[in-house]
Amino acid sequence: MGSTQDVIVRLLRNLGSRKEVEQYLKQYAAVDQQKFAIIKVGGAILDEDLEALATSLVFLNQVGLYPVVIHGAGPQLDRALAQAGIPTERVNGLRVTTPRILEIARRVFLRENLRLVEALEEMGTRTRPITAGVFEASLLDEERLGLVGKVERVHVDAVRSSLRAGHLPILACLGETPGGQILNINADVAARELALATQPFKMIFLTSTGGLLDEHGRIISAINLEEDFAGLMAQPSLNGGMRLKLQEIKLLLDGLPATSSVSITSPDHLAKELFTHTGSGTLVRRGERILRHDALDDAIDRIRLRDLLEACFQRKLDEHYFDKKPFYRIYLSDSYRATAILTLDPGGRAPLTPYLDKFAVTSEAQGVGIGGSLWTRMKNENPKLFWRARNGNEINPWYFQQAEGSYRNENWTVFWYGLSSFDDIRACIDHALSLPATLRQHGRA
């Protein structure tokens, strides 16, 4: 698999800026190490991406982070049962587990647990296999499901002991009754119950798809449940699997602190998902509301809004900014970490098209998907829009993705979407380029 140093160098090449990485490292370092993250690994990942999984976990360990890893082994058990001539039967997605199936399942789970443990140990990362004693369970429905467990209590002493010793705990999803009967527990259920018991900062699901997919098969980068959940669930194109996954994630996050989040990504991109603003997968948070104001009304705290703009742009806002702009719509997150300010000048060169005068998102909010939710809400409610950005603005590559067209001169790039008429586009470009700057370097008039 290569040396640890080679692993870290390879992973770092795929990350964002050093500033981003350091920001996230500082954020994670402030979290109790016993509550950093739970990583749920599907059996297919152990089959197909064991090396990528191991290298990503080694990287986290090398930067001082100790996630709790819990894995399934569904595909491996399917194969073992097929080889034994035993058919697989499921009820509501749960495997019917006879004593014979449980006997085979125990062997498979222990083998897959040790495969991951050995892969990590070979790369110099200390681990502790934990295959029993964590999930106290009762029979869920013996008549229909057989030896399938319902988690009644989670015992975390072994997990905490492992973390205190600097070992990565690697858990299999087997439970026991108080009387010692081994039970099969669905891996997603076990991961959820472990998360509810330990209240982690991050809950991470590693999948081969690398995230939740939209109707076009593209990864949804971020979901703000407060703002996006109802709309996503109402989409007829949302497939049943994703609908169920979203519901499960919402139930999980409802039981965790507001600061907790769920990430769904692939083993190859775990580091990028954790250490960059853009991520690589789907980030889901309980989030916060995006409020729309149809004027600069008294509900808006102008001081906080000014502070947000100046912090994001690192420039001083014109002292008369709030007095002279023809405000049309102002979108604000509850926490004042993100805003979109639209103007509409009836007497201007583009009288019928709103102009995005300011779009500002703090680096923290970028990392948790609030900016994406804000943009989606704004675009849904404003089918036509144009805006400008200075050439060289680091957000311009993202603006190009959101825009349907652009025009560039020596200082500015003008972007737009929803415009089809050449005359309208020309009027919007002229209007954007005619506007005076409202941000100045700090300390300058």
C-alpha cells in the first residue's frame, strides 16, 4: 500500500488551500476527540475500496483525529450464503436471520473486521477490533425476522477506552441480548444508535456513489434541512431510496446537537469532504432558515449586515450604502452568516431585471452549505438575474457554473441567467458596468 508519508502527500494534493485545511483542523481539534466522528462503512466499500478507505483513515489518524469506524458486510454475507446454498430473504429491507445464517454472519463479520484492522495496522495505524459488547439488543420480530436485533442500549466503554489509548475502534454490527444471545443488527441502524449515544460532531457515511444524487444522477453538494427538506421531499423525481435516506438523516440530526452534521462521500474523497469548503460529497445539516425581506425594513439589523459584508469582502462598505440603493429583495440567513442583496432600479438601463448587488457568505457558512441554500432559494424566486465580480475574484469559477452567460472587460466580469434577448443582455451589461464601487480598502476614503 505504500508508506504513510506517501499516503499523506497523495491526499494533500487533492485538498484545497492550506488556509482551508488549517481552519478545519482547528475546528476539529476544538471538539472532544471522543466525539469527533463516526464513520459508517458499507460492505461494498470493504470489497471494492479497502485501500482507499485505509489510506483515508490513516490520514485522519496522522493529523490527530480519531473517528469511530463501524462497518457492515452485506455483499460478503450474500456470497457466503449463496455458496452454502442458503437463500437470502428480506422483510422491509432487513435480512431474515435464522440460527444457521447467524452462524455464517458472525464468521463473515469477524473476517471483514479483521481485514480492515490488518490493512490499517500494516500502514502503522493502531486499531482495536470491537466485535461484541457495544449493542445490547432485544429481538425485533422473532416470528418474521428471526435473530434480528433492536438496539435497546449502547455501551461505549470499550469505544472510549480505545480512543483514550490512541487506537481507532473498528466495530462490527453485532448485538447481544442481556442473556448472551448474539443478534444480527442492520449496519445503518447500529450506526444511528451509536451516534445518538455518543453525540458526534460528524456522522459520515462512505458509499460507492460518493453522495446523495439528484434526478440527473449528479451529487447534491449540500442540504440545509431547515430550508431544503420539504422541497426535496416534494419532488416527484426523488427516488424511494434517497427519500428514505433523507428521512433517516433528518431523524438522526434531530437527535444530535445543532452543530452536528452528516457527510456522505466516498473513501477516496473523505479528506476533501472534511477539509475544504467545496467538499466532495453531500453535506447535510439541520441548518437554518433563509429569510427574505422585500425592502430594507426594520427587521434587518443594519450593523450586523454591514459587519457581514465587510468581513466577507475584507473592505470598507460605503457609509451611505443603505441610504441610496434601490433595494428589491434582501435574503439573510438567521445567523447573519450569508446574504444576497438584490436591487431593482426602475429608471436604470435594465429596469425589469433584478441586479445581485452583493452576495456574501462567511467561510464557516461556505463549509456548511448555507451559501448553496441561499443561492438556490434566490434563483427559484428570481428567474432572471445579473451581477458583476472583479476579475480575479476567487469565487468567479463558481459564478461561471451558476451563470448562463458572461461578459468581461479589463476590470469586471458581468454574469447573468434567465436572459435571452440581446437587447436585455446589453442593457444589463451596461447597467452593471456603470455602477460605482461601494467597497473600499480599509482605512481609505
